[in-house]
Amino acid sequence: MSILPKKFPAPVAKPLGPFFAAGLVILYGVNAASNAMANSAEFKNDPRNPNRQSTKH
């Protein structure tokens, strides 16, 4: 006797494919918006910005 119940041949990845694709599109858009905001003039010198131009040499 197995701990897991009987396996049914239900497709899982195929019906969820559009959701995976939409998730990738959303992640790409959020990444692009984040990069654009980090490089904007308003947040260019923010100390939390990883791309900050340091004024000290």
C-alpha cells in the first residue's frame, strides 16, 4: 500500500502554459520598469540605488 493516492493521467503543465507565459511577461515588465526608475533623474542619487553614481573619489 502506498502513501500517495492513485495517480490520474491529468495534464497539468499544458493547461497552465498561458499562465506561466503571462507570469514571465509580467516579470519582464516589472524588471524593465524597475531598471528605468532606478536610472531616472529622481532616484539617481538615492543611497538605496545599486547604480548610484558616487560623488566621493
